[in-house]
Amino acid sequence: MSPLVGTLLNDRYRLDAQVGTGGMSTVYRAFDTVLERTVAVKLMHRETASDSDQLERFRRESRAVAQLSHPHVVTVIDAGEDGSRPYIVFEYVEGETLKERIRRHGRLPIDEALAYAIEIGRALHLAHQRAIVHRDIKPQNVLIDEEGSAKVTDFGIARSLDEEGLTADGRVLGTTDYVSPEQALGHDVNPQSDIYSLGVVLFEMLTGDVPFHGENQVAVAMKHVREDLPDVQMLRPECSASVAAVLERMTEKDLGRRYPDIVAAMNDLEDALAIEAARSGRATGEATTVLRSLPGSTRRRVPLRLRWHVPVVAVVCVLAVATVAVVLLVGKAAQQTERGTGRTPGVEVPPDTVEVSVKNTSARDYDPLAGDGERPDLLQAAVDRQRTTTWNTETYEAGELQKAGVGIYIDAEPRVRATSLNIQTPTSGWEAEIYVASGEAPPEQIDDPGWTKVAGGTVDRRSTRFKLDTAGRPYRYFLVWITKLPPGAKRVEIGELSIFRPKSA
């Protein structure tokens, strides 16, 4: 037992049990005595806290991860110092590491391995958007929670591409079982290095073992530089050619042939998962969840029964309560939009109005021109009433949409007489038009007569409100149609969308 178990950091965090240790820090399961919840505390070793480089790296981890709010990233809650010991407080994830899962099961089902690679990729996408490279992607740094979802942790050697790195002297950081060739050689590291490491993790999930072994870490690192990965189809014959092709491109030694960014890799991983589900006609583990979050064009390849979760018991229950449901729908439809998300923190309510409480599943992406969806996996963040989570558009490398627009809309079923719509965003300076519509489904194209433009202009502040010219009529769908990106930016982020109606409506 660690002698620090039982210690109370800053009169708040009680260290209850040691759960892991590394070269510069130890992780404890702890109890937050103020908010009365279990947390994880990473406490820097006293002997390394005096090393200015190590101390700065530790502090940088807290700054880096504090920028990342995502379902597949372990959330930073707090950071501080107790005496001369810095610490970081994370959400506590009950479960196991991906490494432990591989050790228990050996080779994972192909669709489940792809699903975990996609979830890790989604976490990396957010980090890369913030110009942060993880630099140490490995199964030990991926936690699998009790629901089977993957969460990336340990950005301890992560570095912002916008700052001078502490490893610019060519030192190799990272676990050599998963290290990219350029990182092994001490060269500059960019997001493509994370893609390589994720490819090696995918290889291990599919085969049950890392690709290279050697007498020491240096020997393994040099194999990543000089040798191709073993043929995954030879080790796992049931792997499809599409899976093998994605893996091969993720782990290319030549940066010019490797995926240029994590979005391109995820697109092919998602395609491979859809193909695998269609080929096998089934899904296992976390794959069932990821399949339902795929972009529309990709999801259409998946058998219908795998797109939706409709248990037989639920069907029986629906039939049994059908009569009651009809009565409730008729009697309470007018109140339907008042149940759900509640007030948005930090948003001023206009005089004589109330905020419409919509369902937490009410946000939908709108991309009629490309038809391939606009980050449907992040939609709930726009209506979850949490200011730290965001939905964002795809990344447009040219710095412009190169099409008429993309959007996100709220389904305020059945309808509401809205007078204004508020947008919270960390990326101000973009152009938007506000449209409304009603009916069983929103119009398929933005220029269809079913859409009515009721507002528009520049979203020039972090909290921007648009007055809606609806002539007092109720509408069901409220669309934020993004027509121009912020100057110098490649995407738009939205933290919260809020709709307001008169108190008397």
C-alpha cells in the first residue's frame, strides 16, 4: 500500500487507493469531500517535481486536457498543488484499460476492434483540432468504461503544435511498441504520428499481440523504422481486404502515403465497420453503439436491424401500452417541448419570455448538398446545457465551405411560437441564417419552399441572439444555416442553441 493512501490533498481530495504508477506520477482513486464523488487523482512524484522540465510537462498535461471535452476523452476536473506536489483531478472511470481487455480476451471481434479505433480516432480528432498531438497512443492509455465505451487518457507527453516543445532536442518519448517511425528517430511529430500509433493499436486488437518484439525498446523502435508490419490477413484470415487496407495506410512509414489527417482515417474506418456489419449481418459489443453514430451515407450500408435497437421486450411493451400512449399524446402534446434540457447556464432570458426546454435528442445535422452528414456523433452537445461541450462542423481545410452552407437544427416537436434563438460559440465571426419549418420532416433542400428565413447575420460574440421574424406563427424546426466560416478558421463550433418563446404562449 502506498504511504500516501489516506492523505487529504488541499483539505479536499482523500487518496483512497493506488490504481497505477508511472515514471513521473502515481494515479489514485480518491474521494472529493466537497462534492462527495469518486475521482481519479494523478499526483506527481516529489523527486520529479523539482525537475523544471518534468514539472512543466505535468502542468502542460493539465492545460492540454482541460481544453478537451468529449465523450471519448477522460475529463479533467481540477488541478492544483499540495505543498510541493502538483496534481491533476480526473473523472473516475470504472472499468479496465484496453490493454487489460486484450489480455483477457486475446483477439477482439473485428467489428469491436474497428469500433474502438473509431472512438479513439474521434477523441484524437478533437485534440488535433486544438493543435494537440497525444504522442503516446497505446491500449494502456485507453479506458473502457462499464458501458463498454472507450476513453483516451494520459496526455502526459502531449504537446501543442503552437508552442516550442520540451522534446525538441530529439529525445524519443512514447512507448516503443506503438511508436511512429518519425518519433523513434527523434524527428518532428505531428498528428500523423498519432494515426500510426492508433494503427498499431488496431493491429493488436485484431491479432492479440503487438507487431514487433526485440531485445530492448530501442530494437523494437528500429523495427518500426525499418520493417513493415506483419500481414494482418495472414494472422487473422477472417479480416477483410478493406480492413487490411485501412490498417496498412494508417501504418505507412512514408508520411506522404499515410493518412494525411485523422478525419480521413476515421472515414475509412467507419466504411470498414459498415462493410463488416453488412458482410457478417451482426454486431458485437461497442460496435452496436458506434454503428448507430455513423454518418448517414455510411450508415445506409448497414443492415436495417443493426441501425436501430428495438428489443423484442420493448415491442411487446409498446403494444401493451399503445392505448395509454395515445391518450397521453393527445392530452399532453402541447407540453412536449417543455420537458427535457431546461435552462442554459449563463444565457440571459429576454424580458417576458421563457426558454423552451427541448429533448436532449432534438438536435439534428443538416447537410443536404453533400449528403454525408455533419458530425452527427456530437449533436447532443449543442442542447445538453453544458457550456464545456461543443458540436462542430467538419473541418474544411481550404478555410471555406466550398458549398452554399451546412447546418444544425432543433426539432421542437410539436411546435413552438419562438421569438428569438441564442447561439453560444467559442468560434465567433461566422455567418449564419436562421430558417424555420414545420411538417413531419424538415424540407430536404435549403431552397425548398418549406423553409422560411426568419433571421441572419454574423455570429460576432460568444453569445449571439437572433430575433426571429415569425409573425407569431408556431414552427417545429429551427435551423442554423452556416454560410461562411470565421476568418482564418476551418470549422464552426456551437456550444449551445437556445430557443425562447413568450411567457403567455
